[in-house]
Amino acid sequence: MKHSVVRILAAGLLLSGASLIQAQSPEPPHLLRIFREDIKSGKNAVHENVESGYVRAFSKTSYPSYLGLDGITGTNQAWFLESHDSYESMDKAIHVGETEPLKSKLAQLDAEDGELRTGERNMVAVYQSDLSYLPVPSNLAKARFVGIGTVRVHPGHSADFAEMRKLVNAAYAKSGSKQRRVVYSVVSGAPAGTYLILSAMDSLKAMDPPPSGMMSMLDAFGADNLARYNKLQSEIVISSENTMFEVNPKMSNPPKEFIAADPDFWAPKPAAAKPAAPKPAATSAAKPVGSQ
């Protein structure tokens, strides 16, 4: 998780993705800063140890909370999601990272982390409330998985993308879907027209088909709206990709509210050491026959 000022200022995603790190916020934060790292194959355990070092270093400062995610589909990657209500808040986080002794510690960790990566991308994204669906989950501290959809549309078609999201959100509502979606537009660090659609889940069970008796998404769309949605998708979408992530508490710097809500997950106590096995009682050597 590289934090040098140059990379941070050049940047520019649970949430559901972003509000995963703002326990009491009525809405996801205005800004989401994302650090994406591509990890070398076979280095995940070592990477987790290095990231734990970042967490320990930040926990002693006023650096904001963030969420660490491990990819479980797609390429071998980790994402770190840091929320801000303003660019001023982001600026303060940058300055915290430039203050000693944290600056020197981060430089050491960045060098170790760099040996484990094949690439990285840092982004800044802005929350789009009008494109999101049920954006505030009821218990974010219990989220264990985050789905992130990355959609890139042709420049100049933001209004068409907004129409697509409103069509699908209307179908979600009509079908009675409870699966939340939070939409962010990337304003720096990715090609123009990049959107992130995030969904936090307590369990992967949330992705199973709805129970019988519930309206399907096809029926909820209706023929005309579905045709319009498909037409827009074929005309304006350059690419789209869905990636599933698992929340990694060892790589996260969670707020105190999260720890209080679920301490066994966010801050588990070290396993108690097993008591040493008792030594066998000493026995005296047997005397040979005939000895006095």
C-alpha cells in the first residue's frame, strides 16, 4: 500500500464498499481513494505480513481508517479503500504520511511491498447517489465480501450511463431486491468514463437466485426497458469486469465502531499458549541383585 505523496497526488474504490469504513455515516462518503496492487503469484502470505506492518504504523497516528480487500476472482490483486468527505480530508491524510517518524517507516514498508508487486494503480472516485441502489447497508461491520464492477463507457456518454443505471435500479426495486449497489465515477487515475459499482455482502449466499415466488429481473425490467438497456449497453460500454473480493481484517485499519461491533473478526485476541507438558517424575535406579 504505497503512500508517497507523488503517487497519491498522481492518483486520480466497500461502499457499500466505501461506507464500509464509515460506520455511522448516513450515506457513503463523497470521495473514495483506492490503492490497487497486483501481487506476485505465491506472495500473498508475505504481502499480508507487510500490510499488517502498515496497519500497526497507522494505528499510532491520526491517519484515516481504510479497508483491505483480497481478490478471490480475476488476477491476483489487493485493493485498499479509504473514504473522505472532502479533498481537504484527503490532503490531511497525505500530510500525516509525510510526518516523521511515520514517513520513514512507510518508506521502509514501501520498499518491502514493492518487491511483492507486479504493478499498481491508484484512483480517486466521486460518489454518485442518483445512480446507486440502497446505498447504506444496515451493519457494515459484518460485511465479509465486496463485489466490484468496473465499467468503462465512451467519453461523453455519462447521461446514457445514468439512464442505464436508472433502468436497472427500477428493476431491482420492482423485483424487491435487497442487494445494495453503490456507484462511484473515477475522476483521476483511470481512463475517462470509468465507473465502479460496489456491493458489500455478509455472505456469498447473497448472490444466490432469489427464492421462488419473487419476481425475476427479466420480468421486472419488462420487454421495452430491457431492450432499451441492452441497446445502450451495446452502444456506449467499452468494457466491463466484475471482481469478487474478501475482506481481510489483517490488512485493514478499521474504525473503532467496527472493532466494537465484531472484535473477534477485526481484532481477535492471540491464541493462548498451550501449557507445557509436565515432565515425567524422576525415578531412582534399581539396585542390582545382591547389592547391599
